[in-house]
Amino acid sequence: MKNVLFIIVLLTISTGFSQKSLTISGQIQTDSHHSGGAYQEFVPNPIPLGNYKLLLIRHLPDDSIPEIVKTFQTDNEGKFELEVAPGTYGFAAVNDSLVANQFLPLPFYSDEHEWMNTESTTWSMNYGLNEGPITVTDEDISGIAILRFHSSVCGMCP
């Protein structure tokens, strides 16, 4: 009887100290613009970025390089839902070299001087009125909107 009571007390104490599982969810979209030749006004038209792989990264309190928590893939509609423990999170591209204070995939810039072409890919994120790292405390966070924007310029196009 003492052993059973001891086990019940241990289980009660251990469940009181376990971390609550929370979720963060949202959608990743992509948009692009090409300029060169005749002027074309840019009209934003983001579309879901389906089946895209990213890293979920967790920021550490000492502003060091974030740690990789998991690799995940969006569904066909660019949506994701991830279980997380309380903490501060961001995202990175699968091939990124992580840097301190990073919370989105690193921008990409390319210059092809032969044809005077340039291209870039940048990322932005918001959720509610917030931009920047996602801080999870005691509630789920939904409605995270991540946008990948790709632009290119052709300097030799008529």
C-alpha cells in the first residue's frame, strides 16, 4: 500500500512539472515580380507556397546562434501547424547558415553581370500586430503569415 501511494504521489508531482505542449500555425505564401523592358506596375498577388520545407529554430536567451528544433513541410495550401514548448522561435531555410538573432530565412541576392540581370529573394513575417520572432508563453499562436518575395531585373531586355 505504501508503494502504491508513493507511486501516485510521484506521478502527481511529475505531471505538475511537465511542459505544456502548445502550437504555432500559419501559412507561407510566395510572390514575385520581374522588371525589364516595358514598364509594368507591380500588383501584389501572393499565392500559397505548398509542400515547402523550412526549419523551425529556437532562440536562446544569450543571443547566440539559434538551435534547430525541427524540419517541417507545409501542406498543399502552404499551411503549417507545429507543436512547440514555451520559448522564442523563428524560421530558416534548410540550407541556411544560422546566425544570431535570425528569425527568417536569410535573403538571397545574385548578380549575373554578363546580361546585367539581378535577382533577390527576401522574407517577411507578421502575426497580428507583431513582426519578428514568435514568443510562445502559455497560449497557442495562429495566423502567422510568412511571405517569400522573389524579384528579378533584366538590364538588357528591350
